[in-house]
Amino acid sequence: MLFLTVAFIVMQASAAMSQERPATFADLAEQVSPSVVNITTSTTVAGRTGPQGLVPDGSPFEEFFNQGPRGGPQRSSALGSGFVISADGFIVTNNHVIEGADEILIEFYSGIELPAELIGTDPNTDIAVLKVDATDLPFVAFGDSNGVGARVGDWVMAMGNPLGQGFSVSAGIVSARNRALSGTYDDYIQTDAAINRGNSGGPLFNMDGEVIGVNTAILSPTGGSIGIGFAMSAEVVVNVVDQLIEFGETRRGWLGVRIQDVTPDMVDAIDGLDMARGALVTDVPSGPAEDSGMLSGDVILMFDGVEIDDTRELVRIVGNSPVGKEVPVEVLREGEMAQLTVVLGRRETSEAVAFPAAAPEEEAPDTSELLGLTLSPITPELSEQFSLTIDQGLVITGIESGSDAASKGLIEGDVITEASRQPVNSMSDLREQVELAREAGRTSILMLVRRGGDPRFVALVLED
């Protein structure tokens, strides 16, 4: 009897699973097809004088480009995909689909063709917004790219213009989430739905007909689909699209700090930290973070109520936050939690001012050795030799081969300015902090190192 009961439960579970598997995608394809568009762009390019690939300079992804004949200036065409998001003609696609285009032509599922105006682009997320002069267009809405229908294993459907063959549908599942390829704000959904050249800019639908991603890239040794495709998540795209429509450009939140990931070897050197998590602040120039009282060496563990696992997550959350928003931030500082309130600035206008082009660093003749490093106070001679722009700290003039310092990537010309959050201006300062760390039972010491004006923390193992 027990066996029969268990078997019956298994049969019920199997039946439920089979009911969730779509018998057909036909109804969904029929529902959303009128909102998907083919995009053709034309660009005047100089005649080719030698071999060149199919991908334009600066584009991280392959598209379907006609190479054209050699000679004088030529008209080059490119094909891609997109989708309508409003009845009055706003269209979303990839930036690399329309980048540098002189003319953009939209072909609708009905066969109608209309010219499009470029509203705005965001190369950071590879998103662009176009507009056609039309009314009562069929359109689709964005869905929750973090919710049901976008989980690993959920069914999805991709639409687009693969290899210029016209409107095409492919289906698969969400293979993975939160993929990062090369961008600061990357949050890609990975899918095995077939995506090929020409699919770029097309929508990735959940089974409710909502757009949960914009098809952007494939991973392939051949240039054709091998079942590893990537769509930028709707969570990222929605904010970008809203800003491009309203302002014609992005306006991202800006915290005003330099940060780095906390690595496992740093945990023992940071008071109060139980595991490698958060974002370690390495520099706080004039700006929102400085105004809030944030300091170099703080570990940001919570931003606007969200726990921060690493720098990538913090950058994405801050960038998606409105300019001028007042945000609560929790940081770990010298073993204690500190509560701060930051009023976010705008990244596009503030970052270059706060972090100008990097400048190099310093060295000296009186040398001492410690922790596998040969160190010297800064002198005019070392400043000239290493083009240093700071006058405090210890310059690394030599590194012992095979030492922990060498394995951490330190090089000659790096300048140590802090040890255990205390300023270091002499060898005695550094030795004192090393001894205090040893007396406290630590196995490593946290140092702030500057290279070319860029600061970063490095945890060096304390030698016996």
C-alpha cells in the first residue's frame, strides 16, 4: 500500500511538470510578432584598401554586415532587430545595431517600412531607443527579469532577424542569470534559445509575452549559435530606456568613491569582517561620499537596504538609482558599523572631474626590507624616476621573487601610504603597524597602495 501511495504521488508530480511544459509556442508567437521589427541601417564608409572583418570597430558583437566592393566611399548596410514598446512608436534595440548609421529603416511584421529617428543610446549597456512617426502600433511591455518566468530553467522565446532571413522565432530555457561579459552594468540572462547574427536588439520573451531581456550577444567559436546566448536583463534596460526617452541620454547615480572587492586574504586584516563580502573603499575624493563622511578603508555592506556582495553589485545598484536620491549606507569602519546618508550625484558629469587622468608615483635611496619588499621614503630623485605626484609614503624599489607581495601584483614604483588604516611616512611607521598586527594575532596586514594615482588595498601575509 505504501509503494502504491508513493508511486501515485510521483505520477501526480510528473503530470504537473508535463502540464507546465508548453505544447506549442504558436499562440505566444502570434500574440507578440506584430511588435517585433527588423532594422536596416545604412552608413557611408570609406572604400576598403585591405582585408577587414564583418564587425565594425568598437562593436563587441558580430552583426550581419555587407562588405561591399573596394574603391571610394561606399554605402554599407547592417541588419538587426528591435521591438516596439509604445503605441506612438518608441522602439528598443542594441546600440551596436545602429551605431554610426546615417539612415535607419524599420520593417514591421505587416510589411510596412518606416524611417526611424535616433532618440538616444547607451554604449555602457548596448541599448538604443528609436522613434517612428506612427500611432496605434502593437507593442509589448517589459516583465520582471528577476521573477517567475525568468528563473533558471524557465521557458523563453527569442524573436528577431537572424542572418537577414526575416522574422524568426526560437525557443529554449533560461540557462543562467546575472552573467557579466565586459561592461560595468552587465546583468545578462543566458539562454539556449538560438540567437544568431541579426538577432541583436530583438526581445527575449517569457511565457506571458513580456520582454525580460534584449538579445545582445552569443558565445561561439564559429560565429553561429551553439546554444550560449545572452540578453541584457529588463531590470537594467527599463531604467536606461526611460532615461533615454526623457532626456536623450543616461543620468546615472554616482556615489563618488573608488572601490575594490574584498578578497578572502583580507578578511583577517579587517576588524569585524566575517567573510569576503562588500565593497572596500580605496579613495574618497570631493563628492557625495565625502560629504556623507565616508572614509577610505570603509567596507560598504549595505546600500539603500540592499546587502552588497561585491563591487559589481554596488556599481549596478548605484547606477540604477536616481540622481539626487538620499540613500542610507551602512559601512564597516574599524570593527564597528557606521550609518551614513548619501545624496547621489550624477556619474556622467562628476566622475571625470573627481577622478582625472591617473598620475604616477615615487621612490628613494635609503632602503629597508620588510615583508619581501625593499622600501624607501620618497625623495625628489625617486619622484622624478617614477613620475610620482605624492610626497608621503614608502616607495617600493624592489620585490623579492616568490614573495607574497610579488604574488599580489605589487611592482616597483608602487607607494604604500597606509598600513592597518594608519598613515605610513617612514619605515618606523610601517614596522610599528606590523608589530601591532602580530601582537593582535593577525596573520596579515592591510595596506593601501597607490599606483599611478589609483589606490587599492592589498593584504600581505605577516612573516614569522
